[in-house]
Amino acid sequence: MGYRVVVVGATGNVGREMLNILAEREFPLADIAAVASPRSQGDIIDFGETGKTLKVQSIEHFDFAGWDIALFAAGSGPTKIHAPRAAAAGCTVIDNSSLYRMEPDVPLIVPEVNPEAIDGYTKRNIIANPNCSTAQMVVALKPLHDEAGIKRVVVSTYQSVSGAGKAGMDELFEQTRAVFVGDEKQQSKFTKQIAFNVIPHIDVFVGADTGYDGYTKEELKMALETNKILSPDIKVSATCVRVPVFVGHSEAISIEFERPITVAKAQSLLREAPGVMLVDKREDGGYVTPVECVGDYATFISRVRKDPTVENGITLWCVSDNLRKGAALNAVQIAELLGRRHLKKAA
């Protein structure tokens, strides 16, 4: 016996990845539905590599009654309309947008980090998936925080264009082609040219009322979500940068601890941590880059070293497939956790 699962936004990058991961992980399914905007109604999409195809249904007319779980990858606009409708019909929503993340009665979950928080999902029948850059970072921080208590994190991200959706990937491709053939470089998704460039600006700038004047919303998300998931006492300063990489987010993270921790101890903890793969050789190529993490479930950690500028400090390099751990995989893992702890429907 399995679950009846709906993927909302099934034709987008994250939605398709959700379908792939449900198939790969052999999630216990009694039924699966692909749902998207009316313009995609009737399209045929693959259910992973199972050989099964799904006919896309319109979100406008989809009845969530009788379905167990809805994985939303539709953006905040459609989610605001349809997630409450699904939740009210008894279908538990796992939402990938930013809409519900900071709602106090909606759990924000990374299963390797705060699985117990999922128990609060019954208040709204909605569970939030964190920002892609936050998700991989807190997986790395969790075992270190448990050991030595994190006081402060300074992180610089190097985020791929897939984080901006298909339009972002298309813009990088078209601009790169234009550079080589001498065509005019068209710019619409990003504020500056992304091909052969980096842009220190993701999402909108926020005001002084947030306490993060001059930061962007993406940077604010990393701080607030880390506080909600891991600890409200951790101070976070983030600089989020878009880079000309198609898939895979990278982060340079400097961590200040309350108690001493050695590099060897940090490496040992990370080596055993769930969801983490430590690849840390102090030699040419002894680290993981975005190209190598694509398609993998793990959050990769490299370049673990002492930060000599603070009393108890560690600096590390963190890489993950943002369409997987940063979005689709984490959502499916939440669904698995929900099944184990609450739904318990599958044999």
C-alpha cells in the first residue's frame, strides 16, 4: 500500500526533478499526478526513467481530495492560491517556495537537521522546504553545531543559474553563444551579463526594517532560515552571488564556535554526518566542484581548515546540486519523513 502524491509545477526544473527522485528512490506510490499551469495541460512528461509517462493536469481544476501529499514547485503566486486549497482537502502540502518558510506555525524542515520539527505540520497541514542555499549549508553546520556550538557564520555563495529557473539557464546559454559568434548579448533575467561574469545580487534588496539594510532577500533568507532550522542564536552574514554555472551551488563558509574544535574533529564529524560526503585532500583536485556534484544526493564538503582570525574557527567549502538537495530531493525526503512519523500508510 502506498501514497497518492501530486507534483504541482511538474513541468518546471524542480518539478521534473521531483518526479525523477520519486522514481529513483522508489517512493511508495499508490498513484502519482503531474499538475501545472493551464498552458501545460495535456502535455506528456516522463516519470523518471521508469518508462511511465504522465499527462499534465491543470492546477485550476485539480481536486486534491483523496490525495495524501502534494509537492509544490509552482512559485509563490500559484502556491498562495492552491496550497491552502490542497491542505483544506486533507492533502499535506510540502512547499518549495518562500511563501510559508517563516510562518511560525509552518515547520521548515531539512530532514538531516531538524526532523522532529515536522510534528507541527498538523497546524496548517503545510510543510516548508528551505531556500536551496540554506538547505546545503545547514546540513554541513548541524554536526559541527552539536559538537561545539556555532556563534557566527560568514558565507559567500556561488549560485548556479538553474536557481533562477529555466529562464536563467536559457539566458546563460544564449549569452555564451552570443559571445562566441559575435551576436548582441540579450539580457532579461539577470541585472547584468551572466556569461563570463559573476553578479553579487540575487533577489531584491531589503530595507533597514529587516536589520539587514543593504542585503538582498536571498541573503536575508539564509540568515533567518538558519535561525529557524538550527538555532536562533547563530549570527549569519551572507553574500549571495550568481555565477555562470548551469547546475550546482557552492559556498565558502567561515564558522566561529563557542567551544574549541579541531580540524581533525570537524572532518571526523562531517565524515559521519547524514547527507554529507567529505572529499578533503590537500592536493590538486582534492575537492569537489559544481560540475561533479550534479545528479548526486549528497552535500559535498572540502577544504576544511582552521580559521586563524578567530579563537575557535573553521572554514570549509560546500557544494551541492541545488535542484536536488536544494529543492526536489529535500522535498521528497520530507515526504519520506512524513510517512515514517505520521502517515504510516505504506507497507
